[in-house]
Amino acid sequence: MTSTSPKTTTTAAWEDLVSAALLGTERRTPPVPLRAGRSAAAALLDAAAVSTVRRRAALRPALAGERPAPAPADPRPPLPPAARRRLSLLLADRGDTGGGSRRGIAPDLTELLPQWLAAAQEYGYRAPGALLPALLDAARARTDLRPAALALAGPRALWLARLNDDWKFALRGTGGPSAVPGAGDPDGVRRLWEEGLFAERVTLLTALRRRDPAAGLELLGGTWTTERAEDRLMFLDVLREGLSTTDEPFLEQALSDRSRNVRGTAAELLSALPGSALAGRMAERARAHIGLADPASGPVITVEPPQECDAGMQRDGVALKPPSGRGQGAWWLGQLLEAAPLDSWRERFDGRGPAEIVALPVADDWRTELHDAWCRAAVRQRDADWARALLGAPAAPARTTDVAPAGSSRDLAKLLTVLPEDERAGWVAEFIAAHGLSDAFRMLGVCAVPWSEPLGRSVVDALDIARDAGSYPWSFSGVMGLAERCLDPAAADRLDMLTAVTDEPEGASPGSGGYWSEAFQRLVGTLRLRATMHAELTGPAAPPVGSGEPAPAAS
């Protein structure tokens, strides 16, 4: 293919062709060469046909260049035919669903695409070549889809991304493990680490940390001083995989890094190792400001905030300047408490356990500040005993007004992630049964999918109670959307009885009965569609394509 002019048949802009077609060739000369004996209209149609092929082939028109190397092979099995058709439908329906506030009873396919991608990834399928452009477009529009979409697309997505600037994000994102050299290929590991794209290096380091944490640390240490600050920060974050005391010397060195963000992340990682030297230093500092008084009325926790933030504290990750509206002493104290090992408080409080410590009164209105810091520490150190103590009983009467005290910065959803999945779901189920759904949205978002049967039953029961009370269904649209994606599809038949239009109670929002009926019909329809999608992924595989499936075109 050759081309010299931006207005030739091969490179005419699509917008120019459309303009000429709309105005007519008698009013505007088409931006294409005209040959003797051939009408301008025919030349315009030929150019439009060529441009259409190019657009479908996923490559913008350009001057002729070196032919790209063929797309790499992807040895994974192809999707079953039914699953391939389903993916095509999901990708075709990812646009706007109408923009109206009333959704009707049709399932929201846009929200089902992430689930489909995650399920397909579990089976190890590869994406059909013909759907790769649409899959990359979807991932470009939605960053939450990128990890799963790129994993399904595989190496051919990177091949296409190098040919189309619209998909360059794929070269920066994290890829799947298929391109990572195996344990028996140390030369390949070293070559990819030294020559690979940043995304490939992150993927390699992540895979190594999962496979052999010490080998990953050694690889990073070899180039650490030559890496850019933003790259050091990303690589350091990867060390969360397989974090252990073996990483402590490296992280201690990183406390002196030129980048403040790198120093802060290194301190955070060290504080997640309760036996580290940094954790010991933080524990000693924190204990100096927390005491236990024993007046006649009973033991009370006393708090004396630090008066300065010295150089040693700053080196260990304590930020000097507090955010607006926060006192310096409280800010520094919170950081010390967050980084101090929680186990160190047992000795400070005369052998008491987490629940007993949390139950102690705190003098001078420091209770919220103290408990908030302990919540952050429990999340960082993944301490389930402290998380249980700080969460308390889900049905406690005090929770009917606030899930956290006024002025508190604690994040109960994060605290719940420390608990085992079954216990977490059970806690949230009891919370909803006692207090309803108004404060439960973020809690539901951290529960494993599909929801356990008790959790699903609590959510559905709470929605049913809200309907019977005449509440406006849009107030629960967020929870209903979560239910569509997270309820076990096996619950669909049991929910059929909720799809009928019920009589509206006195004082109910006008028309609420019809809206609730639509919402429950949509819920049941979505659950059945999810069940069908999973069945399609387990169906008979497509015939081997070594063979017949065309590679993604890009010329």
C-alpha cells in the first residue's frame, strides 16, 4: 500500500467523506482522486468503503509503513460458542441505556460485563480475535474493567495496543501472568525486567513475589537506585505480596529515600510487620502518650498527645503537617497509634485483651481519636481480634443512629475486610436485620460474591420491609443494584413472589407499588441471566482453532 497525500482514497478523513456525502458531490468535491469515466459519487462510495474496512480493522488510516509482525499466538482455549455470543451482546450493549431515571425490568448488561469477564478468567479462556477491538474500547472507557479485560484479551491485546494510540493504556496497565517467564527461565526474567515495558515489569515483579518473594526482592534491589521515584513507589507497593521480615532491611533503607511518598509507603509496610524495628520504635513512642489510671471509679485510659514531631518520627513516616482543622498533637498521636503493634497494648493495659481494652473509658474526650487510630491499625496489621472488638455487636442499640461516632474518621467497611468472609457476611446480615439498609451499602460492597444465604435473605427481607412501609424505591436503588450483581442466582425462584404489584399503604409515595414491582422483576430477571451466563461458560468448547479463528486485523 502506498500513499502520499492526506486526501487520497486511502487516507481521506472519515469526517470529510461524511460531509461530502451529506452535501452531495455536486456541491462539494469529494476529497478523493477522480478518474476519467468514473463519477464523483462512485469515487466517494469507493473511498467510504475502504475507510469502513479500515475502521472495522481497528487501525486509523496512515502512510504506508513496515508491515507489522503477526499477532502472537494465544494457546488458551477458545470460548464456547454460546459464551462468545454473550460477550458480543454485552460489549454491544455497554453504551447509555437511555438516561432516564426509570430503568424498567430489563437487566443492566453494562453492570454484568465485569462479572462475565471475571468468570471467563477463572476458566482460562481467550477472547475471540474479532471481539478484541470492542473489548479494548470497553476497557478504555471503564478503568474498572481493565485488569479482567486485558487478562481475557491476552498478548494479542498488547499487539493491537502498539498499533492504535487509543489503546495505549493496555501497555501501561497490568497484564496477566501468561507472559511472565517461568521459574526455570532466569535469563528470561532478567531480560524482561531490564527491557520490558513498565506494565510488564510490574506484572513480573507481582508474579515473582507470589511465587518466590525473596527472588522478587532481589530483582528489585538490583535496579532500585536507578528507578524513577514514581516507579519506585509502584514497585514498593508490590512488596505487599508476600511481605515478611525478610523484606525489613530493604524497607529500612527505603525510609531514607529521596521521595516522601516512597518513605511513607516503606514506613507503612514496616508497621504491618509487628516484629520490625520500626514497629518497636512506634510502640515505644505510643506507650509514652497512653496510660492507665485507676481512680476509685475504675480504670480509665489517659491520653497525653505529643508536643513535637522530631526527626526520628518523621523518618519513620509520621507526617509533620496536619490536615486543615486537625490539631497537631492529635494528628501525630494518631499516626503513632496506627503504626504501633496492637499486641503491645496487652502489657500496657495489665494483660487485658482487645475487647476489654476497647471497653475501657477514655478520659478527656479522646475515645473517638484513640479508637479511630486502633481501627486503622487493625486494618493495616490485619488483626481480626482487634477488628471484632472495635466493630462490637452488630445489633447494638447505639448503632441505630450512627455506625461510627460523630466526628469519627473510622471506616467500618475496611475494618470488616479483616474478618474471615463468612464472619464478615454474618456480621453485616445481623446489622441489616437490626438496623435496615440505610448505613449498610459500603458494608455490602466488601462482602464476598455471591452473598451467603443469610446475608442475601437479610437484604431481601429489608427491601421487602421498605416496600411494605411505602418507602420510595429509588432510595434503595444502590442496594438493589448490588443485589442484582451479588445475590446468589439460585435465589431467583424464591423471589418470584415479590414481583407482584402490591397495595400501597397509607402515606406511601405515589406509584411506589409499581416501581417496587419493576425493581423486583428486574432483580429476578438479572439473577436468571447471571445463571445462564455461567452455564454458557461451562458449555461445550468451540472446536480448536489452530486453525480457524482469524487473528485480529490491524492493517
